[in-house]
Amino acid sequence: MPVTPERRPHRPQQPRKHAWRRASSQSAQGTPPPADTPNHHPERDPAPTAPADPSVVEAALYRDGVRVSSPGSLADTFRELRGKTDGMAWIGLARPTEQELLSLAAEFDLHELAVEDAMEAHQRPKLERYGETLFVVLRAARYLDAPEEVDFGELHVFVGADFVITVRHGAAPDLSAVRRRMEKTPELLRLGPEAVLYAILDAVVDGYAPVVSGVQNDIDEIETEVFGGDPTVSRRIYELSREVVEFQRATRPLVSMLHALMAGFAKYGTDEELQRYLRDVADHVTHTSERVDGFRQALTDILTVNATLVTQQQNAEMRALAEAGFEQNEEIKKISSWAAILFAPTLVGTIYGMNFETMPELKWAAGYPFAILLMAVVCVSLYFIFKRRDWL
């Protein structure tokens, strides 16, 4: 990506059908937008902007790798940059408003699709080139120790011949640290917007290292919980799997993005020092992506093992219930057998205890011995029958 000393002219703005463009025309009724001017004019005042833009984290102008100005608003940044032919603007925004993005689009001739992506956020990592402007979407991540979860942020970077614009959605990454590091190495910052882009890429990739360590620690804890029989571990596995999938979506596209940048070294005359930096970042991204892929496979295996252990535990519980039921059935058999044995003499005694005068057996001389014998025969017969069937 060449860095030219001259400011390039604006493209004439064409009528657009996108929502962000319609919003711009509605909010600017009665005021000529700065995009109507085909070229930069130092003598012309910038578009009306609030004196202090709340979304502007920091804006600075650099010359030969040294900060020469720190404008307090976007309007001041535009005005000062128009008066310098060899400077570079580095503007950092955090969750900017629609009007702020539209003013940047008009000033730096940003493509409407890129501006719309930066406005809506929730994009996957990608790299697009619109003319002389490079648009990069990155997904930063940080590990939160207290809740033991991964927090993802989104970063959009516009890189032009003499400007770098960062639009951050989320807490990560900390670009102020990147700016301080670059300002301490003016020989690197002197290389222009490309150097800033590579420093941002390096910061995002370096931020993945604590996340990798945190996720690895979570996986180790989950393995202990799985074999410890924790009943809530399945939910934790599922939640961590979702985070790993999100982490994978953040890191995997970076590999092809960095390879695409490296493929343009010769075409855009990238400095050799920056080439070395980029190759180092690409190595770190590849390593991180491989670790994340390993995490996903490990969680899949852990989930399978947990399901197996849960099934084994359920089978053991079912076996214990079956054994308890079998023992209960044996006891019921014994009780039922003795109840049947005792029921026979009770039945005979009950019948002959009714004392009806018309019962012929009452006048038998052998009636009583016969009743006793009948009770004994029935009881002994039932005992041997139940004994033969192992009920007793």
C-alpha cells in the first residue's frame, strides 16, 4: 500500500440508497455537505462539527514519525490535515455516532459499504480494498477472570495514504497502548499508515495469548469436574464451547487476511522491516488458530466422555433400582406364600365356625379331626408348592 505525500482528491458523491446515506441527507438539510467539494481546499472551513466529539478517543497528526498536533475534535483534525502535505492523521473512535462517521466518510472519501459495516458492527474479520483505502475488520478478545468468560470486541480500521481511522466497538483492544508504543519508536511510525496497521494487528493478536491461557485453564478444570461427577459440568462445557467457536471465528480468518497482505508486499512496495513484523504476526496467528482448533476438538471429546460417564452412572442407578426391586419382589413372594398358607386353615375354620343347625358336618363324630386334617394337608401342600417354586 503506497504512501503518497499528496492528498488525493475526493470522488464526487453519487446518490446512494443505503440507510446511512439517507440519514446523512436528512440530517444535513439546508447545509451543504463537505462531500460536495471534489478536492480539498485549505481555505474552506470544515463541515460543522461539535467542538468536542465524545466518541473521539484520541486524534493526532504526525510528521516524520513525531506527533505535531493533537486536535480536540474532528473538525480541527480535518482543518489541520488540509494544511499539511506530508503529515499523517491517526484518529481513534469508540462507538462513534452516525454523523461522525459520515463526516469522516466525506473528508477521507471512504467507501459507503465500508462505512456501513463500521456503523452497524457485528462483522466477521475481513480485509477489503476500496481504491487506495484499505478496510480491515478485526475481532479482539480478552479473558475476564472473575466470571471466567471471554469478552469479544470489534475493531474497524481504515488505512489510507495519509490517515488511519480506528472504529472500536467494545472494550478490547487497548489502542492507547499501541499509540504510545508507536510514538516511542518514531523510526517505525515514520513508515506511515502501514506501520500503524501492523502495530494494531500485532496488538490484537498478542491479546489472544491471555485468552488462550484462560480457556486452557477452564478446560483443565472441566476435565477435573467431569471425572469428579459434577452434575453442572455439562452446562459449563456448552458455554465454553460457544466461546471457543466465537474465538475460532475471530482467529481463523486472520490467517488468510495476513497472507493476502503478504502477497501484496512487492506490488505496494512494503518496507522490509514491516514485512518482517507482518510475518511474525502471521506466525502468531497461525499458532493461535491451531490452539483454538485444538480447544474445540478437546471440548468435543470431553463432552463425549461426560456423556459416557453420565450414561454409565444412569446404568448403575438403574441396576441398583432393579436389584432393589428384585429383592423387594422376593420379600413379597415370601409374604404372599405365608399369607396363602395361613389363609387355608382360616377359611376352613371360618366355614365351620358359622354354627348353622342345618350343616350336616356338625353332627359328624369325626368332623373335628377331619377339619384339622384338611387344614394340615392344605397348608403342607401349599408349603411344598411354594418351596418348589423358590418362593420360600
